[in-house]
Amino acid sequence: MLDAMQPHMREARTKGIPVLGAGVIYPVPESVFLCEPFELPEFWPRAYGLDVGWNRTAAIWGAWDRNSDTVYLYAEHYMGQAAPAVHASAITAQGDWIYGAIDPASAGSGQIDGRKLREEYSKLKLNLVDADNAVEAGIHAVYQRLVSGRLKVFRTLRNWLGEVRIYRRNEDGKIVKENDHLMDATRYLIMTGMRMAKTAPYLDEDDREYRRATRNRSTGY
């Protein structure tokens, strides 16, 4: 029976990983894209994708190795029912110089309309641009990177892994819109964010020594 399964399903079954099979959107074995965290080179450009709402706000950060055209997902933000200022503080902590791609139509239940919510985040000094929200094109772009090994994911991103394992289509072929906030943010990052990715601003030697002493060994910050 295992021999007849698709590779991603076989790996999930043998390792006891929860995954929904029939309509899975990214049928790629986790062994293809998971990697151990490492200190990211400062010269790799970075960006993030942002999906906002009251029930859940999610952001995913990527660093781009231009030599191999590989994007590494290295950090995530995943929090619900908090004011924009709380999310903005967590986002800028990853680097206030990093640009993000946000869903132009995003809004949570009971919130102000998406446009005003986006403006709220801009007022909080986030560097944001509207993401290309072509869903199927975005899914295809993410899948092509995953299956070719050009999208790697730090295995410490537990919320991202929790979502990708259940990201699926229903029997009508429609995407199940549940627990997919980081999946949406990943589309925004790949479709738009990486086009505006930038490297960290120049630091003098004192600043560099301070960063080395205080950085997170997994993310480089």
C-alpha cells in the first residue's frame, strides 16, 4: 500500500505526520524543503508576506540566496485578536528596514475595511506594498519552488508546518479557507515580496559587533 502512495503521503504516513491527502495543495515531501536553521548571510535580500485580520494575523519572512535562486523561510509571526500596534511591534523587531507584501483586500471579521486596515499598518511605520493576490498563480509559483528545492523552510516554523499539512481543496476543487493565513502570506512573499527584497542597511563596526552579540542564531537577528 505504501508503495502505491504519492511520495508526500508515504512520508507523512511513515512518520506519523498529520496531513489531508485527497485535495492536498502542495504534494511535496517535507524532506525536500525542510532544513535546519542557520545564520543567514547579511547580504541576502529579505522580505516578508503579511496576512492581516482580527482572528489571526500572520507574517512569514524570506531570505533570498541569489546564487542558487533559493528562498529560505526563516521566521514567522502568528497571533490572533490583537491590535495592529502589537503585530507591528513584532514585525519591526525582525528588522524595520524589511519590506512586506500585504493582501490589498485583507480584513478580519468585525474590523474596518481592508483598505483602512492596511493604512493603519502603514501609519505604524511598516514598509508595505500591495501584494499580487492571483491565488492560483501564487500557488503555482510556491509549488514550483517547493518541488524544485528552491523554497526551503526552517523546521522551527511550527505554525507554517501546521498549516501546509492541512492546506487542501474540497471535493469541488475550491481551497478550504481554514487555517491558511501563513499559506496566504507565503503567496504574497513569493509573488510580490521577493521582487522588492533588500539587504540590511550599512552598519559601522560597533553596530555590527552589537548585532553579532544580540542576534537570534536561527534568524540572523
